Amino acid sequence: MSKPIEIRNPRTGKYDYVIVPPPEKLLVQQCNRLRRSQQSWFDLGLAGRIDALLELKDTIYSTRDKLTEALVIDTGRLSSSKFEVESFLSSIEKWCRLGSKLLQDTEKGTSQPFINLQQTAVPYSLVGIISPWNFPLLLSTINLIPALLAGCAVIVKPSELTPRFMAPLMNAINNIPKLRDILTFIEGNGKTGATLIDNVDLVCFTGNIETGQQVAIAAASRFIPAYLELGGKDPAIVLESADIELATSALLWGSTNNSGQSCHAIERIYVAKAIFEDFYHKLVGKAHKLNLAYPTLESGEIGPIISEKQAAIINEHLEDAVDKGATIHCGGEVEEINGGWWCHPTVMTEVNHDMKVMNEETFGPIMPIMPFSTVEEAIELANDTYYGLSAAVFSESLDEALEIARQIDAGAICINDAGLTNMIPEAEVNTFKFSGLGASRMGASGLTRFMRKKAFLIKTDDNYNSWWFNQ
């Protein structure tokens, strides 16, 4: 019998929810059941799968308040929870609209005049998704919808820190006969995830580097694809010509959205010396205007730190920076308020790359700012990391900004804005360095990566002496 896991409420600190991971034998049986049902799902054809997904959208829409309420308890924040639900619904619409364009068989001639090529693709039977706690619904479904559309069966293990949203979501799924046999969410921890990888045909993982490396090794040992997104330490470069008003507003949002609990959050800001003083003073002034979402959800913009472990990491980074000479201009600590962990937006100067806050993922509303003298120095500092997820560049000149962006080792670079990566689903993005592995979950590959291409090479003439030995 699996041991129950108590779940902490991020606003109150109370353990008010319990999950029970499935025994290994039961999980294996679930995977086998889903895989057996996958062929029937694929045989529905694209139109049939689209109908089922649109039915799911309608069902979720009619009960979205319950799903939002569960997410609010999971994460302790309101606006981002509403955003997750709306993004989920729009994702279904988007992929259903694109599916007919991306999943068509083709036929054409080849370099050999007597051979025609028919190209098709078949889905992986069972996709396993392991998702994190910072955006529980969004990051557990960002891969789910295209995988289902491709014809795969799907099993999802969200983070054990934020499992409450699963109940209303599974209620909706179970009301749709075509979906309930090929899609399920399971409760569990890291051990559950490890068992899952051993019983699926493709795995999508979003999380930290250390766990991602273990996932990659486990997948490689079974020769199954692993698509990994493993976090970031995203830099921003603000040139002397930049609009300071725009840059400070964009970077404040890019650093503190969801309390900085986003792999695409800006975590390092490099500013030209000529505007450094004006920039950080203006950023501090704007940061002071953001309030904690306490005592009510509507009291402010900054929600609680969801993970108690992450709260300790943020404090560790802040203390390390201060010990090494950093100056804090606002915020500066993670504090406990009635059981929850909270952090005011924090602006820091006198920072350097010997500090953890400049080279390790902080995952909080922290804005360390460092001046630079030359563009070459700024690029070197931005690339001085083992992460390569996304970045931002601010400049009056688009040409100059793009020239710098081309030299940054990251998959997505915002120009005169920040934090746009997951908001622009058309942008196909590959991560650099240790920020991930595999085809993009954005753009067309977000769908096509769930299928294996097959080619039919068809001889079209009756010539027995086309090219083989004369026999």
C-alpha cells in the first residue's frame, strides 16, 4: 500500500489535503490499459479527435470556476490561476485549428523518376507527462493537447505540491467517453514519475536540471524520446538608448509575474553604465507599488511562494548576496506571514557573478542589476551561465537589439519586452545548454514531435532493369 502524502496550503502553511500515489503494479496496469485503448482513439481520425477535444473545452468552460478555485488553493494566487484556465481553453482551440494543416499525408515525386514518395506519420502509443508546481494546469496540459490531437494516449503526473486541480479536471474528462479511456492524471511523487517513465513510449518533463538529467538517462536506457524543459537564469540587457520607462515596467513584470516562479522569469539585469542610476531608481520606485496578495487574493499582485523548499533557496540566495557585498533597495527577505511564505519585489545592486543570485536559478521576485561598459561585456555576462532558456534586449534601435540577440545563447529573446515566450505559441523555440533537450513544444513541432514519420517508396514503372543487377 502506498503511503499517503500530506499537501501544504501555500497561503496558510497548513497541511489540508492528502494524495495517495498508486502502487507500482496499479500504475503499470493503468499504462497498459491506456496503451490498449490508443488504437481506437487514433482510428477516430483527426475529425473525431477534434470533436472530443472541443467537447472537453466546452465541459471545462462550463465548470471553469471549480477548476480555478482548485488552482487558487494549489498556488495561493488568483490572476495567474484564471490565466492558466483561459490559456488551457485557448490551447485546445488553437491546436484543433492547426491540426488539419499539420497532420496531412503527402505524396510527391522523388529524385528517381520511377519512384513516388508517400509520407505519413504515426503517433507514439503512450505519452507520459511529468509537470511542475509553478503553473500546475498550464504546464501539465501544454504537451497534453497536441499529443492527444496527434492520436496518442496520455498519462500525466503533476507535482505533488499542487495536486488539487486534478479532481475537477478529471471529473470533466470522465464525462467524455472518447477521452476517459486514453487520458488520465495520477497523483504521486518522484518515485511515481520514475515508474511512469519505465512504462510509456515518450516522456515530456518540465522541472529542474538535476531531475531532468535523471529523466534523460532513464529514457535513453529505454530508447524512448525525452523532451525536457529544465529552467533558466534569464538575462536582460538594457542599452543606453533604451526607453527607461518601458524597460523598467517590462522587466518588473518579467521578474515578478507569478512571484518570479517561472522558468522564463528575468533573473539578471545588465544595464549600460550611463543610465544605470536612473534605471534602478525608477525600477525601485515601481517595485514599491506592488503589494502582496494578502490578506485577500485581491490585496496585491504578489502571491505566496508555493514551495517551502523554494522559499529557503530564495532566502539563501539573498543572504549570500548580502554577505558578498550586495545592496538591497527594496524587499530583501522571504518572510512567514500566518503560515505562508511571502517575498516583496526585491531590487539589488553591487552584485557580481560570484553570487548565487547571479548564477543559480532563484525562482522568486528578485531583480539583481549589474552595470556594463560595452556591448561585448554585456553579451559575455549574459552568456556566463549554464542555462539558455530565454532573454530580453532593450534598445531604441531594432537592428542593434537583434544583432545582440543573435549572440545570446538562448532559445527565445524578447525585444523591448520580457516574459513573452509562453504567451506566443507560434514561436518555435529550442533551448540552449542545460535548459532543455529535444524539439520545441511551441510552433508546429509542438504537435509533430508526437509522431514518427513513415515513408512509402512506390515503384511506378514496369521496367525490370531500372537499376538493380540484371538478373
